[in-house]
Amino acid sequence: MRHLIMAVASMALFAGAAHAAGNDAGGHGHGDTETMAIGEPGEAAMAKRTVTITMLENDEGEMLFKPASLKVKAGETIRLKFVNRGELDHEFVMDVHDEIMEHKELMAKFPEMEHDDANAIRLVSGATGEIVWTFANAGDFQFACLIPGHYELGMKGEITVSN
Ligand SMILES: [Cu+2]
């Protein structure tokens, strides 16, 4: 069922927008993570630094990542640890801004859609997880929770990769 939803979402994405050329055989659009500007899955043994990112809701009705910004050196491999301290499901997806926005639209149309991409993780309340990632290129990237409504309530952050 989940694959069917993603297949439909994938078609909508490719029909609706000029998308970077690439392999769309898997997942719902990104497919080939090797070609992502933000980098690629890294080897745990290469990670010299661990950053813990907490997902939460606060009493003001905001939904947040803490920290909401990350500074990385190009070529650096980082172990990103995630803790969902909120009461709701949250996700983390990192990419270039335009891709985040495209995904956001897609999630609004297909709220059940799940990311099974290497650059994303979804956690239920209380869960933890991690992504080991090599940030290949200098540039400004974004991370976000694209569960409908969460971005608007504050669930976004910046990744700055410098040379
Ligand atoms: Cu969220």
C-alpha cells in the first residue's frame, strides 16, 4: 500500500514539475541519493562528530528542532542523532531548499506518504534514530519536518556547509 502511494506521488511530482534528471526507480522522487547536492550516506567509522537534534512541541504551540542550525565542513561525515521528545510523530528531511519545498507540496497532497530516503527519518513520539551523512558540497541547505502543518509551526532549520 505504501509503495502504491509513493508511486502515485512520484508520478504527480514528475508530471507537475521540472525535476532534476535522475533515477526515479525507487522511493518517491529522489531515488539516487548519490547525486544529491547535500551529499550522501556516510560510513559510521568516518564520523568524527555527533550532533543530536531534538524534535519537540512547546507550550507556545510551536514545533521545533533544537538546534535549528548546523554548520558543517564540506567533506565532513557527521553522525546525526535524533530524539523525538514531542507527543506527535515528526520527521527530519534535509535537502536543497527547492527540493524541500517540492516535497512539502507533495506531503500536503499525500499526507500518508512516508519518506524512505536516506536523507530523511521519521520518528514516533519518544523514538530515537540516526543518519550518518557525508556533506559533499559547500552550500546552504535546509532541513524540515514535512508532516502537514509542522513546517508552518516552526519545524525547519538550516545547514551551512563551508569549504
Ligand atoms: Cu513534525
